[in-house]
Amino acid sequence: MACEFASASQQHLTTPDTAALDITGALTLCAWVKSSGSYGTAVRGILTKYATTTNQRSYALATNSSGQMFCIISNNGTNGVSVTGTTALGTNWRHLAFVYTPSIRLEAFLDGASNGTNTSGIFASPHSGSAPLAVGMVSFASLNNCWDGLIAEAAVYNAALTAAEIASLAK
């Protein structure tokens, strides 16, 4: 089932932080999204554990102002490394996935295919943080970073899924 979010209404869902969300190793975030086509001037959150007001940044799957997938992970709650997808999402249903492999790479997947990789400055462990998990928002500092469109089947895995596993989820 999909949830519809309207950024103008600052709609989002949250769940309190739990030990299961405090991932300190490999990580995969994924979701099906259908954008309204409105990306504004800020990053729009899809699936995040990322509170900037209290320096509790952990991980985020989002889009940038150009409508490309943007993923970031922090090792200390304040700074992070990121990867940006090469393709704008458009307004059709798309499957997004972000895989963090400790000390090796960040990789963005669009519809089951690799869409961007970063192998520079990848650290050994993400910050566990105390931020809640949010769907449809990237930061608790500003509700201007809310998603505009539909999100379905959002998931957090405490493993680096393989390219074959990502492709299977995207079918």
C-alpha cells in the first residue's frame, strides 16, 4: 500500500528510534516512489534517520532539487559521505535502493540497476544516533524537506544487499 505525501502540508510518518534501527554495519535502504515532479530547492526525504538539529544524522535516502536520488550516511552524527544517482526520477513509479558497504562503497540503484557509486572516504561504521526513522522527510530541522508524491514498501535492511537482490526487489 502506498502513502501519499504533500510537501506543502509537511506530511510525514515517524517511528521512535529503536536498537534495530541503530545499524552500525552494512545497510540497505529501499522504497518504491512516485514523485509529483516537484523537487523544490531542497533535498526531499524518502526514508531517513537524520536529525540535523541535534547532530543525530545516521542515514538518508532522498532526492535532490534536480529530482535525482541522493543518499547520505554519517559516521559521527554531523558529517557524512554521499552518492547521487545519475538519472532524474520523473513522475512514474521507480524503485530506489541505497547500499552502504562498510569501508568499501555507497551505491545507488534505480529500478534494479546501479545508478551511482562512491568509493571515496567510506568509513567503517555509521553513526547509530537517536533520531527517529522518518518516511517522507529528511530532517527534523526543517519541515521544508518533505516528500511530494507517493511512497510504498519502504524498508531498512541491516545488510548490504547484492545487485541481484536489489534487482529482484525492483521487479
